[in-house]
Amino acid sequence: MSDPCLPECGVARFLALLNGPWATLIVRELLRGPHRFTELREALPGISPHTLTSRLRQFETHGIVIRTAYAEIPPRVEYQLTPLGEGLRDVLNAMGAWAQAVPDPEPDAIT
């Protein structure tokens, strides 16, 4: 999402900011603390470098993630959640609790 205009509706705004399955999983990883790009890629098997870069830039644009580049050799860049991003902890915990409460389907019900 490159459009900086966000919907006014809170739910639509949330979905616009955390669109796609990778966005929420990236936040989940960053809730554990700062990560380097390669650490995030290793923690999220299957994510492409393009998708990870795109999501991190989007989060940075909206103040969810901060990118810190250290003047070292070799260069080191870390991503971490801002206080706004940390506010997603309760949301993700609630999502996880809700999902765990959903019963597995009965074997007969699967078509």
C-alpha cells in the first residue's frame, strides 16, 4: 500500500495498515524485540525480500516501526516497534486467544 490516505473507519484503517498475512506476522516477530532484516526473513519462512522491505517501509511511514542504521563496518540496520507499534501487542494477544477458542472442525464436517 503506497497511498498515505487511510480510511476513517477504525476497522478499515487497521486492515489497510496490516494488510496481508505477512504484516501481522512481522509485527509478531518485532514484539519480541529489535530484529535485523535477515533475522526477520529467517523467522518468516516463505516471505520474499521484496514483501518484507515493502511492509517495513509501510510501517515506518505510518510510525509503527523505526529503522535504525548503525555506522559500523559491516553496516547494521535494526527494525523495532515504536510505542504505537507496541500497542498492537494487546490486539495480537486478543486475536490469538480468540483463534485458540475456535474448535477444530469435526472430521465429518470437512468436505
